[in-house]
Amino acid sequence: MQIEQANTRDHLTLIALWEASVRATHHFLPEAEIDALKPLLLEHYFAAVDLVCAWDEAAGIVGFCGVLDGNIEMLFIAPEARGCGIGRQLLAHAISCQGATRVDVNEQNGQALGFYQRMGFVMT
């Protein structure tokens, strides 16, 4: 697996991965909110962050992470790739190469909260 800078040609793949990941993990989000977020990601949010992709030779893009001003704004993994260490690798890259020191986690997302706590983040 490689971590590479994302570019605009990746955005449609990233939005599909984002939606699949959200549907697998963010059961608290209503359909209307998912639909409202998709164009915002494509038109604004992807361009606002330092965006990298986890790329697998066989599977293509399997995850991505976006960092802005030291804050992890987005980290999403393809549902079929969860539990394979991709999130851990993206997080390590975010810290070591993108200067991440903070992350905001939706409190209803217990899986993400637990992941970040296992990785050493402390809730404030």
C-alpha cells in the first residue's frame, strides 16, 4: 500500500468511497444529511485540506485522509478494507507528514472514537 497526494481526478472515487464508508459506520446520519454533504465535499472540502489517498495496487484507492491546520478533518476507509491497518497508516502519515495533532470525532461514532483513543488521542 502507498500513500500519495490526491488530486482532482481522484475526487469522484473519493466521494464514492466516502459514501460507502459513511453508510457502513455513520448510522446516526440521516439520508438527507449524506446527500447534502456530497456536493460540499466535492466542491469545497476536498480542496480545503491537504488530501492524501491510501492506494493499493490491486484494489485502487482504499482510504483517504485530509488535514487542515494540524486537524484531521476527514479519514475514511473503504468498508471492505477496514481492519487491515489502513486507517493506522493514514493516521501515522497525517501525524508525521501532514502535521496533525488533533482530530474532531462525532460523539455518535463510537468506532472512530475508540480508534483514535487506541492511537493515543485524548478526548478534550
